[in-house]
Amino acid sequence: MRLVGAVLVVCVVATLYYRPLASYLETRRELAARQAEVAALEATRDALERRLAFSTSLEAAQREARRMGWVRPNERLFVVKGIPAWRKARAQAAVKP
């Protein structure tokens, strides 16, 4: 009879501890996922801050303006066409003796 009572007590205690233990383990998994998400977001933020610092410099603004085809006052814009064909012809000419 004592054995049955002991088993019954162990079963009741296990039942009482199951939900808090399951909740604790789930919370730990969720915390780890959130910490990984925070680390990824911090890395993204750092990259964006570096990009912002770089893009706000005068040199970066000038490079971007040149890329868009803007010219400074009193400058002339020259558009050179056919560069890939010229390179191909030059490469072929260099191969032939």
C-alpha cells in the first residue's frame, strides 16, 4: 500500500511540475530566438550607420552625381560609345601576329 501511495504522490508531483517546466523550456527557446534576432538587427543597424556615414561625405555625393551623369559648372560631358566592341577588336588584333 505504501508503494502505491508513493507512486501516486510521484505522479501528482510530476503532473504539477510538467506545465511550469514546459513553459520554462519554451521561454528559453523563445528567448534564444529573440536574442538571435536582436543580434541580426544590431548588425544590420551597424551596417546602415556605416553606409550613412559614408554616403553623407562630399566625395560620396560627388561620385553618385557623376554616376548619374551630372557635370560640374564649366565642364563638358563626353559620352564614349562602342567600348566593348573596341576592346574585342583590340583583343583580336593582339592575338594575331
